[in-house]
Amino acid sequence: MKKWLRISAMVLVFIGTIVLLTAAHNKEGAIVLQEPEIKIDVQDGIALLTETELLDELKMNQLYLEGMTKDELKVREIEKFLEGMNEVAAADVYIDLGGQWHVDVETRRPIARIIMNSRPDFYIDNTDEIMKISAYFRPKILGFTGLEVLFDQRVNTDELINNDSLKTKFKLDQIYRISSYVCNSAFYDAQIVQVHFTKEDGFVLIPRVGNQTIIFGEAPSDDAVEKKFKKLTTFYDEVIPFEGWEKYKEINLKFDDQIVAKKK
């Protein structure tokens, strides 16, 4: 009899615990959420969107509304939405024990802007992925022009995304190599303001200081790009201090192991 009473008591305690936990869970789930604490981690100081703009996106897509409870918040759905945004590289959404919820976002870093008269501009980011132009902020980055001679009018930006064969066909892989080198060099990031493409000379660099045309040619590999910029650096270090910025009209980097410079 005593054993049966002990078992009954244990069952009652267990059921009571479950009831209390369920009630606590229901009470916690009914907590009305305040606006999230939003943290945006930007790369190289380029903030493609603000905390207010991100919150507006959540509200506009009804992923967060005033009066929403903890149970109504769809954390994974919000993360998936944020990571699908053009400006976002990664997102983490979570709720702490006090019921405050958080949105941590890392934005993407565009390093080249493709500019064409015949179609909308787009970016290439620092992971070699294509981005559409941000609706919120348009940073001043290295612009590439003259690519109309390569592009089929029927190809749009959506088709280029994640299509390596099209990227190669339209030399977007070469654009990435050049812009990545420029972006990671304090000197050339300040000195090179535009890159123009022609069928005759390939990529042509437009400098901020000096009136020279810098014929870069093709960029078939990272090693080739580095060698060409090292040749240009040698010219700047060893020729310009003695000859001046205005003496030469063209610097040609297309040839192996030499620089061909034409005087005005």
C-alpha cells in the first residue's frame, strides 16, 4: 500500500511539474515583443543599409508587427529572408531568456560597379558574386565601362548570378581580379578611378593623378594581375620622380617583363 502511495505521489509531482512548465511556456510565448536590437556589421566601412531600413523591411514583409508575441515570431523564416536580401551576406536571429530578440547582420562588400548604357548597372562583391545595385546606398567604388561590346542584349543580371561560364564569357572573372587587387591596395584604391574595356587593348586603367592611359590588357590570373601592377609600381617609383607626371601619354603593361611608355 505504501509503495502504491509513493508511486501515486511521484506521478502527481511529475504531472504537476509538466503542468507548471506548460503554463510557464505558454506565459512566455504570450510575451509581446518589442522592436529587435539590430546590429549591422559592415565591411570596410561601407554600410549598404541602416538599422532603420532593415527594420522597415521586416515590417513591410510582415515578419515583425507591433503587438507580435514570442510564439508568433518566425526566427528561421526571418533569417532566410534577410540572407536573401541583396545587401546581406549573413544573418543571425535569436531571442534571449528575457524575451528580447536580436538581429545580427553582416552586409556584403561591393568592389566593382559594371556600368553600361544598355542595361542596369550591377556590382561584383569581394566574394566574386554578382549583386544588384542597392536600393538604399550606392558607394563610390571602382567603375568598369565599355563592356557593351561583350554583352548579349538578351542576358540579364539574374542570368549571370551563379553562372560561371557566363562570368568567364563576359570577363567578369577578370574584372574581379583587377578590382580585388585595387581594393586591397591603399595606393591603387586611391589612384585608379575607372577601368575601360576595349577589344583592341583589353582593360585600360584611368588614373586619378596623371593624364596617362594605362593599358593593362587581360587579367587571366591573380599572378598575372599582380605582376602587371608591380610593373606599374616600378614605373611610378623609378620613372615618375625624375620625368614627372606629364611627360608620358601612355603606359603599356601588356608585354611580359617590360613596360612600354610613350612620351607626349
